[in-house]
Amino acid sequence: MLLAFNWGLYIWAVNAGHVVETSLGYFINPLVNVVLGVLVLHERLRRLQWIAVGCAAAGVAWLTWSAGSPPWIALGLAGSFGLYGLVRKLVAVDPVAGLGLESLYLFLPALGYVLWAELGHGGGFTGDWGLGIGLLLVFGGAVTAVPLIGFAYGVRRIPLSVVGLLQYIAPTLQLLLGVWFFREPFDASRALGFGAIWLGLAIYAGEGLWRSRRRAPAASGRAVG
């Protein structure tokens, strides 16, 4: 249900012209994971990590104040995917099997919704879009599933610090698409809020890389000894 909510909100937001705010949600998501780790799993944060979380919180607060309301789309995306990650961490299930079970659980509700939509409630498969668009919608599922499976296997083969940095590529591309392709507004006020969040991410990622590089020589020294 968390994954369905996340994907559904993302699809609606993109079609409603909120691509920039969806990118904000996935920028915030890594730091939401940090907060959940502290609150639920009782993990401890180092000083720089607290500073990073504080910068991100300040950015969200600024965006809320300047817009007159919280960035609900971004917070909904970050919160739902963060909770999904927490559940997957607590429940030991193989990545591919887990994704298959999640899709199976959602199959009948999704099929029911598609049938309801096609019976005169805004469905697209029997509309004027044609077969080509219909096939794109169907095979769009693979565009989501294949990267998730690849991520599940790739995360076991590369350092976690590298994984953290790679996760910022997708929201960066979303932001660039929203601003340069879809021409969504991105004024100085928004840039200031995003900047505070990016600063927090940079501090958090930089601290993690620094510590991983410090541990590597120490571990190799112990191995040689």
C-alpha cells in the first residue's frame, strides 16, 4: 500500500504539473530515512549528520513559509517511500520475491480500478489515444520494475556510500526536466529552499564518504597484521 500510494502520488503529480516538487520529495527521502532510523530503530547520529538533517528541515520550513503551505507532494513522496524502506528493512524478504509479492497483492485492486475507469470514468485504453499509447502505458511498468530489481542486486555489490550518492541522480534529472523541459517555475525563493536541502545532503554524503575512506585503510591494516 505504501508503494502504491507513492507511485500513484508521483504519477498524479507529474501529470498535474508538479515535476519540480516530486524531485524535492526524492531529494528529501534519504534524510527521512535517517530520521526514521533514529526514531524507530534507535540509531545514533553523529554531529554532522544532525547538522545535515537540520539544514534539510530548514529548507522545507522555508519552502513552506514562502509558499504559504507545506510542500505536501514532496513530503508525501518522501514519507511513503521512507516508510516503505523501513518495512522492507524490518521484513527479511528477497528483493525480487518481495517485489513480486507486492505486485501480486496490488493486482486485483489495480485491475478493478482499470475496469472501473474504462467504464466511462476517464480510462485511456479504449479512448482516442490509440494502440501505441496503450502499449506505452502497459510496458511503462517495466520501466519501473527493472531499475528496482537492478538496484536490489546492485546495492549488494558496491559500497553503501556510493549507493547514497547515486540515489541523487534521479531527482536531479527530474528537477532539470521540470525546469528546462516542462517550464515549471523555479524562482529565487524556491532556489533558496532547495539550496538548504542540497547543503544538508552534501554534508551528509560528504561525512559518509569521509568516514568510509578512513575505515578502509584501518581495515586493510588489520587484515595485513
